[in-house]
Amino acid sequence: MYRFSDKDYSAIWMQCAHQGAELNVSGDYLQCPAHGSEYDNRGQITNGPADRNLRTFPVTINKNELFIDLRKI
């Protein structure tokens, strides 16, 4: 999960879209240790071999609580 502002968050499934390896966090980007695919902190692919973005989840804010809807793709 990344926080961009008080009302802007990104919840990302940390599994590479290429072959499912767990991603490593490196600053504002995510990297696959298996084959080098890279993603930005919103889950958008920036470097292959993966050919699709990461799975993300809607984040809502209610007062001081964050809710991540894991049912939606």
C-alpha cells in the first residue's frame, strides 16, 4: 500500500503479473526478482517481460479508517 496524499492511496497485489513471483519494493517502484519486470507504485508496468499491470484494489476512507476491498479486481 502506498500513500500519495491524505485521500489518495494505492493497494497493490505484490505478485508479478508475469509468472507470479513476489515483488521487491525499491523506493517508488516494485521489481520482480525472477525476471526483472518493474512496476510503478500504482501497479502500472514500466518494464517487461510482464505484459500487464498488477492487480489493484479499491481503497476508501471513512473518518480515520482505510478500507481495502479485496473482492474487486
